[in-house]
Amino acid sequence: MTRERTPCVYILASGRRGYIYIGVTSDPPQRFWQHRTGAFEGFAKHRNCNRLVRIEMFASMEDAISREKQLKNWRREWKINLVESDNPEWTDLAPEMGLAE
């Protein structure tokens, strides 16, 4: 059985206004499990960015990648404002989405 692909851009944080990591995936449950378990070395693992604070879904992977590139070029304060526009307390959204805790 093949899992349905869901292209998305996500923002992880180490805590409120802490380190920020922006990524893209077509398999959110698998990718968040990888982040939670530290399956891969890198920025997110070493900075303890495992709190999902924003997620944006897209119709295509091309659109998701374009948005990821846009966000990565933003200033830090703009990224903080984006997160706080929908999630002012920087609450971990993964559990309410049924994703890896």
C-alpha cells in the first residue's frame, strides 16, 4: 500500500523564538518522526529543533519547494512574525495533527 503524498513546508523550532528550521517534505508523518528521533545529523538535530510550529500544505512539490526557498531567504524577524500570526505561543502542532510526538 502506497502512502498518499502531501507536499508541505514546515517550520520547526527549539522553543519560543528559539532556533528555527525550515524544511519541505511530501511525507509529513515520516519526516516528523525522523526529526523527533534524530535520525539524521544536521542543523535541526544539533539545535534541538523538534517542535512543529507552522505547516503549509501545497498541491505540488514544486510549489512547496518554491515556498521553502522564499521563506529561507526571509529575515529572522519575518519568520518569527509568520509563526506568531497563527501560533503566538509557539505550541507544538504535531500532536493535534496526529503526527509523531
